[in-house]
Amino acid sequence: MAKFLIEGGHPLCGEITPQGAKNEALEVICAILLTSGKVTISNIPDILDVNNLISLLRDMGVKVNLIKKGCYSFHADQVNLDYMETPDFYRKCAALRGSVMLAGPLVSRFGKAIIPKPGGDKIGRRRLDTHFLGIQKLGAEFTYDDERKLYNVSAKQLTGAYMLLDEASVTGTANIVMASVLAKGVTTIYNAACEPYIQQLCKMLNRMGARISGIGSNLLTIEGVDSLSGCDHLILPDMIEIGSFIGMAAMTHSELTIKNVCYDQLGMIPDCFRRLGIELERRNDDIYIPKRDHYTIDTFIDGSIMTFADAPWPGLTPDLLSVFLVVATQAKGSVLIHQKMFESRLFFVDKLIDMGAQIILCDPHRATVIGLGNDTPLRASKMSSPDIRAGIALLIAAMSAHGTSTISNIEQIDRGYEDIDGRLNAVGAKIMRVE
């Protein structure tokens, strides 16, 4: 297994361009199964999770063609449904969290799907109720094979229905939308997620011939159609990577320009970083972060401690709370980080405490960070990445620390960040990948 050796204390300088959005890529690539026409998708990130999904689709009989870096065409006119019965399909699906989003397209177009219990980050229980209850509302039948640890989904014909989602799940909404577009009648989804990823998926499906209205809101209406055709689609830049780069620039006291960020799609992310005391400036569609030696965490109007909590879009995405937490360790002031969604995502803070950070883990969902600024710089440490987002947070910490840190299990980071060491080294970082 590979690891990173990070020599801390090197400021970054120059320009860096974010990759395509990982979460959007997984959704829109699954959606190609809804049509026998050719779908071309651009700005696909070259990361493990996405590459594994593309490999899985190839094995299912989808014709996949690499047109140029980041641009693929997909042609699902001869899907081999028997492959779903093989141990190879089980193994690949079980290792990939995003494989659950194959259920909607497969049962919608072919009337059947087999979904092994998916893997992914070890960040606590990630239930699939929203996915399955929504697809069941459309008329699908689910059975769980406890011995083989997989779900069998079947339906002769899906029929539109009204549903109130029990949570505004992004992947759950995507799965249900993909199942609904070929259903008979009208589907109404209330409490739908409305992240830019979902908006992008819906716009792509509409270009394929779907009839989805309410895009960008939490009330989606889908009029079922008989079939979909091919289309071209461009994936947005990854807002999580953009936020990670903002955090890196602040922690390493760097001057950095993040290029082509689709600023209007970032929601409240830039303002939340400003409340951490980080100065950033919009320049056309770029973000410029000037070099600053100190940054001070804001307080609420009455002077009480600042709180950052995840919330459904347009609230703050939970995927960035790990970055906010680590950036706060080197700010002046205190902040409460409240991770509502996942009960194990804050457990990486013990590694930051070992590096000298002042953090109180209140419970599995909340941590208080006492930022002492440059008075207590972090010290180098040996760490292991437990999941994608904690992994990038630990990398940010190591880049700001005194000495050389080691991060093992970097396959977790590679799942979500394309050539992260190469791109950061190009702007001044000192990161060595050791196999």
C-alpha cells in the first residue's frame, strides 16, 4: 500500500485547477444505463471511485471509449444482465459506495437489479432506506439475501407516485429520479436534495428527453417518458476540492489562485471560509487567496462562539467539515464543528490532537476547536487516512506542520482526489508518494 511523505512548512504559489466533481460523475455515469443511445461526458475526474465504476460498466457490456483525457463516450445498447449474477460483479459493487445508484437505472430500463451491500468510507452507518423506499413507492419489489449480503430488485413496470423523502439524501434523490424518468405517469418527490450535483443530473436527463421540473428546488416533478436518447454533458468543478484548496492556502500562508471554479455554484462555501477569517476574492470565475500570516475566526453578532454545521443544500455540505475543522486549528479563536450526518466522521481528530491541535471531541457529532494561531504550530506525525475527507484534512495539516509527516492508506485519498500530490507539488508543496 502506498503512503505520502509530506515535508511541511512550504507555502504554495501559483494557479491550480480543480478536477471534475466526483459526486456528480458517479451519478451521471450511472445514468448512461437509462438509454441505448450514446452519451458523452466531459471533465470526468481520474480517481479510483470513478475509474472503478467505469470498469464495472465495461464488464456489464457497456461500450466505453476514452476520447481524450477526462472525456468518455458510453453506449449501453447491449448490456449483459447475466453479469450481475457473477462473483466479479458482486466484488466490484461491494467495494464501491456509488454502485448503489445502479439500482434506479437498471430497474427502470430492464426491470431488475442486483445490488450488493456497498462499501466506501468508514464514517459510520450510511443507511439505504431513502433509496429503497423511494424506488418501492414506484412499484419495485426488494428482497434481501442475508447469506449473500445483496439486494434483489425487480419490477414489471414502474409507476409514478408521490413521495416525501425521509431525508434529503443526494444519492437517494439521484437514484429515485433515475428510476422515475421511465416510469408511467407522474412522480412527485418532496424533500428532494437540490445540490448542484442533482441539478446537473436532472439537466442531463432532460437533454436526453426526460421531463423533470422543479430543478434547483426540493420539490421535483417527473413526467415519465417511454425512452431516452443520448446527449453530451459537462461535469462541474468539484466544490469539495475547491474548498480543500482554500483551506490549504490558509494553513500554509500561501498566495494561490484557484481557476475556473463555477463560483455561482459554490453556494455559501466562500462565505463560510470568510467567517473562519480567510480572505478570498472572486476574480471572474477564479478564486484568489492572498498570503496572510494570521486569520481570526468570526463570532456571532452577540459574541458567542461560531458554529459550523452541515445542512441540506444550500446549507454547508458535510464533505467540507473535516477541512473546516483542520483549518480552524491554526486560526485565532474558537469554533464548534457539528457533523450531523455521520457519527464517525470526526474520529480522525485524535490524529490532529497528536500533532498539537487543541480540540475537544464533545461526542461523535461535535468537536470544539480552540485555535491558537501561529503560537502553536502543528508538529509532524505518522497517520493513516480513514476516509476520503479526513484524508485530505490530514494532508492539509501535514503541509502546515513542522517536520516530515507520513500518511498511510492514501488509497482513500486517491478515491476522491486526482493526482493530488503531483498537482500540489507543481505549486510548491513537498509531497513524496512511496509505494
